[in-house]
Amino acid sequence: MLFGIALLAMQSLDNAKVAQPLRPLTSPGSWVTDDDYPATAARQNHQGTVAFQLTIDSSGFPAGCSVTQSSGFEELDQQVCSLMVQRARFSPARDASGKAIAAPYKGRFTWRMQQDETVFRPGSNRAEFELSPDNVLRTCRVGDKVIETIGQSCGAMTIGNMAGNLAAYGTGKHRRLTMEQRSEIGGQHPLVYDMPGEVKIAKRAARFETDAAGTRVKCEETVETPGMSSSLSAPAPLCPGIPQSFAGQHLAPGGKDGPLSGSMVIATSWKELP
């Protein structure tokens, strides 16, 4: 869904002649769809609420529509009235004698671009793969879970089988290959990648900063590929996955929205084992 839309409709019961009020024949929420968002308004990120009033004739059809409160954008106002006249259908209002009569119908419609929410969750993930000198996967550790039984699956690999693309790193040696991802606010904790004895394969790091309102004002990436092989894909860019705003996440000192700084890192390395 590209757009969020909401319709709140209510009929005016001010007319004392109305004994039986208007009744929509279909759900008001179905009168407008995402595809109805005016293209120009969508490109310019125009959003807002339109208050309107329909005049419903004695046959239950809209005889007219007027905007009683503008969204601030003419194309949004006009689209609401146009769609209401085309699609809104009612069982007409009736007076005390049961005669169908004209009656007003008031509503409010909100045009809203749907925003994809990205939440930054500090934490770390690490996967370790123990490989034999002849590139057979011996054990696999993901977080605190250790997989070591022959035939058990470890992602796309199987314990006791050849290690596929991972075999390109340190072949001929008994080794442990480590893939890690870490997201942090504030300082950076040490990575396995940077520890003594680790043979570095690749690392991508993004450092970002926000202003006092939590709005991201800076994001810079660095890439290292000292041992990258064509058989292992380089880490994808990280800045696109970091929120543009941290407002409401309260990750800065004192539970504030900002200012704050943080990082996201993805790294791969291997180390020879006894």
C-alpha cells in the first residue's frame, strides 16, 4: 500500500423532518482507494484532511458536494468531492410518513502518504562456522545456538557437507569463519574482525549523527575489503537502513530524541584453529 487513507462520515440530523436517516449502501471506506491519490499531489507529498458536505437527493444519489474545510491543496479537495459524487450511494432518508426526502451528509477525509517506519535497534548478531581443512562444515553457531549434528541445517548449509562459497577463505586450514553485525548508539564495542589472529575479509561501517530533534543530519560509510573474494558478496550499503529520524525512540542520553551519534557495522573474518 502506497498511501494511507481514512474516511469519517456522519450525516446531519438537524432536519427535524428526517424520521429515518440516510444509510450508505456500501462501506464509506470503499469509496476511495489508494489508486485515487492525485498523482501530482503524491509526487509533491501533499497531504491533508478535507471536510465536505453532500446533498443526497430522494433517490439516494449525491446531487452536489461542497468543501466545508480545505486540506490546503485544491487538487485534494476537488478529488474528494469528485469521488463522493461518483461513488457514494445511499438508501434515502425518509420523513415520518415514509416518503423519501433529500438530506445532507457530512464527512471528513484524510489524504495521508504512508511512511515506512524504520526503527533503530541497538544490538549485535554473530554467526560462526567451523570448517575442516578440506572445507567440510563441522559446526555452526548462531548467537547462543550451536549446531553440530551431521545432517542438521545451518541456513543454506548442512553440517557434514562441503561449505560452498565459504571454502574460498582459508582453504587447507582448520578455521572458524565469523560474520557479525553490530548496531550501537554512542561508542563502538570491539569486533571479532579486529581481534588478533583474525584474517580480515570485509567490513562496512556507517557512522551517523542527529540533531537535538532526533533528525539524522549525517551518515558516512567506510568500506574495507582486504580479503574479499568474488564468491562472497560485499556488504550492502548501510545508510539507507538507518532511520532519517530518531524522534520518539528516546535513544539519546537522558531519554531524549537527540542529539546522538551511533554506528552500524557488518564484518567478516576468519581465524585458524588448532
